[in-house]
Amino acid sequence: MSIATFILGDSGTGKSASLRNLNPEKTLLIQIKPKPLPFKAAGWKKHSKESPGNIVVGSTSDLIVAYLQKTQRDIIIIDDFQYLMAGEFFDRAYEKGYEKFTEIARHCYDVLQVATTLPDQKRVYMLCHTDTDMNGRIKAKTIGKMLDEKLTVEGLVTIVLRTAVINGQYLFTTKNSGNDTTKSPMGMFDDEQIGNDLQVVDQAICTYYDLTTIGA
């Protein structure tokens, strides 16, 4: 089964910038809401029929699932994951009743289910904003308590890293603070804080799980 990882953090704390050292030839970037990349992006370009590239736009669960299933690339990024829920919520804002929340949760679950059941060598990184609940616990941002009661997204993956900016350094935290949802397998990372470099994270995951990559 594939390895799915959440990268959590507030806007501007280095989630998208962490992609900068990944090889674009081996990476598919699925943007739920298209935006320019925050680094010099040589080799990263939008896909079209006329000009194949490694950046696609997938604003619905069906599109994202299709991209996940058909790509030959080993590394897949979904950015920003919470907009999968928020986009559908606003599209359906005038619908009455609570069934839409169950359906939004189901669509989110469908993406997570596929992201965790691809071939073994695949790694899926889901970048997501954070929210603080009424108890002060920092978690992945969704569209509110009702959806949280139906689906805890971090519970479906083994690795959750969270961004931190300390003394001007952009970092990932790898261990749970007791007040967030950060987690990583025992022995995968020696330090509680590492640089916000997704290439380094990806190498650590491949080494830890003895993954042999195939495809480009």
C-alpha cells in the first residue's frame, strides 16, 4: 500500500515551499485551487494536451481520485487539501439539511482511501492548513465540528508533520507536542524538528519502509 502523509501548517509557514527540491519529473502536483509556486520552479509546469507537465488542477474528489490512479509518477502532492472540503461546502452553501456534510466527508474519505491504497512505492503528500479546536488542540482544518465528528483525517495516515517558523527558520516538527496531531513512526526521524524539505522527508520514508521506486 502507498504511504500517505499530511503536512499541516498555517498559510505562509513553508508547506508549498517544501516542494522546492523534489524532482518534478517524478512528482505530480495536484492543485485544488491553482496558484503560483513560491520558489523558482524550473521543470514545474502546468499539464495540457499541447504541453505535458507535472501540475494539474483537481477541484473535486472524482478528479483527484482519477489523477491518483492514473499517474505513473511515484510522488504525488495534493495542495491545499482542505479546499477539497471547503470548495464543495461553498458550492453547496444554499442546500438545506445536513446530508451535504455527510457527502462532503464521504468525498474526502474517498480521496484518502485511494491515497493509501496505491502501489507500494507511491508516496502521497497532502498539504493542509491547521485549525485550533475549542480545547486548544491544533489539527487539520476542515469545515467544522459536524464534519470532524464524521471523519478524523489524521487518523487515516501514519505520518503527520507540522510546520514551524523559529528564529526565521522554516521547519517541520516530527513529534507530537501533546496538543496537536503530529506523529511519525518510531525511529524515522532522529530530531523533533527538521528542515522543511519534502525531498529529505521523502528519502527518510523510502529508507524507513525499504521502498524501491519505479517510474518517473
